Amino acid sequence: MYKEAIKALTEKACASIRYRTRKEILEENPNIKDYLDEILDDRRVEYVLSWQRPNGFLGQILHGGRIPKVKGYTYSTARRRGGLTFSA
């Protein structure tokens, strides 16, 4: 029933989703090193990591709050449901 969805997630999704699908759904033991460069090169990951403050929090509070404005990024959640889009 879910074979086509899982196949799409493991073959066509971003590296983070491919890794987590293999690890958490298929219960495999994928090597994170095979995915790490691609994950860290993802602009969405780079953007979220730019929020990190010296105390380790991402943004103003531990579990939520507004998305902070970061110089050099313009972001939108309106163009695509469920995802951030960026322009430089």
C-alpha cells in the first residue's frame, strides 16, 4: 500500500527525508556520512542553522516563536504549502 510513497521518499526527496525514511520507516541503518554533505548544502538547513544563538536556541525561545529575519535571506511560506522558499 505504501510502497510507492516510500520509494518516492527514498529516491526523490531531499537528503534529510531520504535518510530518515530509511532509518525510521524502513528500520535500516544508513550511514549519515552518505547524506551529510547534501544536508548541509541545503539552503533550508543553512537558513535554520543561521538562527542559532550563542546559547544554542534557534530563535528567541526554545520550542517555537517567530521565524527570525536573517540578513541575506528572503523567505516565504505562501508559495508552497508546507515548505519554505528562498530568494537571495
